[in-house]
Amino acid sequence: MESFTRTSFGGHVVFGPGTARTELTDEVAALRVSKVLLLTTERAEPLARELTAKLPVADVFTGVREHVPAAVACAALDAATMAHVDCLLSVGGGSSVGTAKAVALSMRVPIVAVPTTYAGSEMTPVWGRTENDTKRTGRSPDVVPRLVIYDPELTVGLPPAITAVSGMNALAHAVRGLAADPLTALVGREAVRVLKAGLPKAVAEQDRVEALYGAYLAASAFAVAGSGPHHKLCHSLGGVYGLPHAPTHAVLLPYTAIGATDGLRKLAERIGAPTSLHAIGMRDEDLADAVDRLPEAADVLVAAYEGKWPA
């Protein structure tokens, strides 16, 4: 056994069907907060308001956008400051909790996360912000949510296409965990196993519990392992060319996950995940520019753009 070091992250986690409606109010009350900023999307706002009806919500911010543009981060911080909040509560996918993290970096107030996808940001110290076509990321313990409510019922009805790409994003977290210390690698392997079994069932609307549990495990592994070449490449493409976050992970993962390519390809095809960068909005001129910017990834970019799976 080789020597290793390990720093783990994570707050209080509540997992189970129906917990968002039965546990959220009491769990937030235990944090002894008095003014909450609710962060969500316009689409998820009715659900978010329902779940937080008994909480001291001082304001609602629905300007959440993917990749957390600087203007959105500033607007959310303004809303939090003006309302004098002492808690941030996100309901939604990775962009919602990502926006809460952008605020927490400045205000140092606790985050409560209620995820509705498999994005995993709720378990990690990783934050991101996009400005001038560049996505900048970092790590800080200040952005790790104090409380996470995992309720599989909130993922019911998630369209199959979104389920597929969000699940592949979770798999990217799990695969990254395999390269970390022995305990984290153990969690990563279990996450891969659970996600491979659970995602097809989630896409088919047969069962949602397994996939969400796998996403939780994967994010826990990623929180310790940190970003690697795969995630850095995805962030670069998303920031510069505006490619959607989860679909970019879904396309690139089979090309970047050493030793697991074949199984990931078969899973992606089975659940209907996109298989080329062109299919998710990348243009010919974007590819040429990306190869110039990232020559070390040229072969991967060209193959992924055309959807030619690795041999």
C-alpha cells in the first residue's frame, strides 16, 4: 500500500423519497437562519416555492443561467445583500447551486441544496464563473453546502434526454474518483457500478432512487479527487463556445476515461446520450479554434466532434 493523504468534504445529507417535503423545513430550522434567498430557475420556481412555503424566504432569485455568467453572479449577490440574508437555498440542477456558491464566496453564509438532477455540485467545494468567454473554477470550503436534501421524487419527470446527459456527467465524477486515494477510489468504483445499473432505469422512468444515489456517491468522490484533464477540457469548451455543461461531459467522457471507453460508449448509446460535439452545438469554426487553443487535446476534439468512437 502506497502512502496517501485525503481531505474530505461534505455537510449534512438527507436522502430518501419524499424528504424534500417532509424534512426540509425542520432541517433548515435546525440551522437557526432567519432570512433565506431562494435561488432557482424560472421553470423550477413553482416547485421551489412549494418546497419552501414554510421557510423564512426573504427573496427569490430566478436569474440562474448555465456556467454562472459573471453578470448573473453579481445580480444574485446584489439580491442577497439587499435582502440581508443569512442562508442561500438552491432548488434545481448544477447551475442553481453554482449560483449560490458564487454568492457564498463573497458573503460566507451557509448553502442548502435541493438537487433535481444528477449534477453533483451540491457535494463539492468546486465553484465556477464565466466571464469574457472564459470559465474560471476554484475550490473553497466556503461553498460546500451545509445541508443537502436528496429526494428522488424531485427527479421524476426529468426528460429522458436530460436524465441521460446529467447521468453521464455524474459518471465523469465517479471516473475521476478512481484516480484518487484508495478510499475515494472505492467510492468511485461503487458509484460507477450503481450508475451503470441505475441510469437505464431512470431514463426509462422505471426507478429514480438508484441513479440519484449513484450521483451522490460520484460527487462525494469528485469532491476529494478534484478536477482532472476531462473536466478542464469540458470547462474550456463550455466557457468559450457556450456548449451545454452536461452534454459536453456526456460526449467527451468515452474519449477521456482511460480504460473504461468501451463500457461508457455502450452505456451512452443505450440511454440515448449525444455522441458528438457537433450534435450539441459546436461549429466547424469552433473546432478549428479549439484545436488552436488546446493542441494537446486535438485528437480527442476532432474525434469527438465527428462522433468517431475510440478504437
